[in-house]
Amino acid sequence: MNSPIPSSEITPKQAYLSRRDFIKAAGILAGSMALAACAPDLLNAPASDPAELTTSAKTDELGDPLNSHKDIINYNNYYEFTTDKEGVARLAQNFPTSPWDVEVSGLVKTPRKFGVEDLIKSFPPEERIYRLRCVEAWSMVIPWLGFPLSKLLNLVEPTSAAKYVRFETVFKPAEMPGLKEPWYPWPYQEGLRLDEAMHDLTFLATGLYGGELPAQSGGGIRLVVPWKYGFKSIKAIVKIELTAEQPATMWSAIAPNEYGFYANVNPAVDHPRWSQASERRIGELARRDTLPFNGYAEQVASLYEGMDLAKNY
Ligand SMILES: Nc1nc2c(c(=O)[nH]1)N[C@H]1C(S)=C(S)[C@@H](COP(=O)(O)O)O[C@H]1N2
Ligand SMILES: [Mo]
């Protein structure tokens, strides 16, 4: 298909290195310094972790160090594969993430199907260093590549009747062994209010650590909503639908008293089975305090003015 927006002269790393070239380049760099002259910006990290070679950031805006690429791609929640966080990477290793299509439909002027490769060309990849805080009370700091969801939504033009956005994960039972568990109401689905979806922090990730987005991290394309519990950040999206009504979400369908629609990180509202006041940052020993809205209150608290956040959890 045609790119929705002409590519600019600026050629971000992810756009000029195809996935295959990227993997090749990273592999060569890991083994030798032969490419040093052509890729000086790839030289600042240990050769043992090639995917880190393209990220210059060391911390988030609060000064917290990034988690390693190794941690980020080996400790995952992805129930379509398994509930074992350390088993996802292996089960997902052959899951194809490219080509990948996502259909945007519902209450929009121009419903369309987009190829992720075309979206990457149209919207120059930005890097966002975000904290990810799982409702299970562990967290990581992750350098994503991608673009704000608002760019995609503006392209299809939501109508005035659109109030919510619904997201759906791919359903491929032959390749995702966890889908055989019959007690989950597959496919995984999530939702946002339209103003949350349009917020600049709300991000569609197509890469991480300057490289590709591996299957276990939600490739071909996944949502990242950093001020909400991790389950809102739905992986492997194939459908985005604009709706008038608040969409059902998988977790609130299973346990409405445990997982609400809003799911804003809130240390003052405990999960019914555990406290949310603190968290374990992967790679650290001591627990740390959980911040309201996961540390993004200044940017997002106004979205919830006048709402009782203990009720609208
Ligand atoms: N499709 C799908 N998306 C998902 C999940 C899942 O099981 N399936 N798990 C969620 C949860 S609970 C968390 S904490 C994050 C984890 O993202 P990560 O594995 O990239 O750290 O993905 C979220 N997105
Ligand atoms: Mo989670």
C-alpha cells in the first residue's frame, strides 16, 4: 500500500535499516569492529548485548537506569504464549512479526488497513524511555521506538461520535500455545478513552533499544500507556476500533473487581489481593515506592479531573 505520508529526508535508524539488515549489522558488530567506521554511533555499549548498541540514553527522566535488553526480552507477560514470564521468549522465538497489518475501523472517516513497515516509514520513529509498571508490582525502564497513537488516529479521522478506542491482539492458536487455555475470553482486548488515546504519551511501539520489536515484546506492533498498569499495554495489535461505548477488556471481563477499565497506576488503591504502594524494579533488590500515575502525574492527572479514582480504578 502507499505510505499515508511522504517520507521525510530525515532517515531514522529504524527506517533505513530493514529488520534483516539491522539483525545482520548487530551480529557483525557483536563479533568484530569491522563496521566501526560506518557506524560510529553504534559503539557505546558492550559487544555482548548488540541490541543496546543503538541507544544512547542511560536513564529515564527521573534518573533511573534503563533495564538491560536481556531483561526486557526475557521476562514478559504474554498469556497467549504462557503464563510463565521466563518462558515467553522461547515459545515466541519463531512467531512471525513481519509483515504485520493493523486495521483501523469503526467511527472514523477513513477506515484503513496499514502495514507496520509503512507506518514506520510515515512516522519517523521516536525513542521514548518509559517506566512499565505491572499490576503484579514489578517494573522496568524500557527504551521504546515508535510513534504516538494520535498520529495514526488523526490519519483516519475519528468522527464526533467516537468516544473510546478498542484494541485487539492477533489470534493464532497454531502459533500461540497459551490460546488453548479455554478459561480466558480470547482474543486479548483492551481499551482507552479517546482523550487518553490522543495523549502524547500514548505510544505505539515498533521497536526497542534501537532495534526491532521482538515477538515476546509485542511485535509487530504494541501499545504502551506508561501511566497505566502494564496490562493496558496490549501486544501484537491487529485491530483498532473507534467506538461510542466503553469497550470490554479481557482482564475486567475475567475479574471486574480486580482489573478496572482505567487501571491508572495508583499506590493509594490496592489490588484486592496485594498492595500497590511499592514495587520491585527488575534488577534491584530493595523495593521502591510506586508513584501516582507511575510518575507521569504532571502530564496526565488533568485527564481525570473530577473523577473518583478509587471508584474508577
Ligand atoms: N496480548 C497481550 N498483551 C499483553 C499481555 C498479554 O498477556 N497479552 N500482558 C500485559 C501485561 S500484564 C504486561 S505487564 C505487559 C508486559 O509487557 P512486556 O512483556 O513487554 O514487559 O504486557 C501486557 N500486554
Ligand atoms: Mo502486567
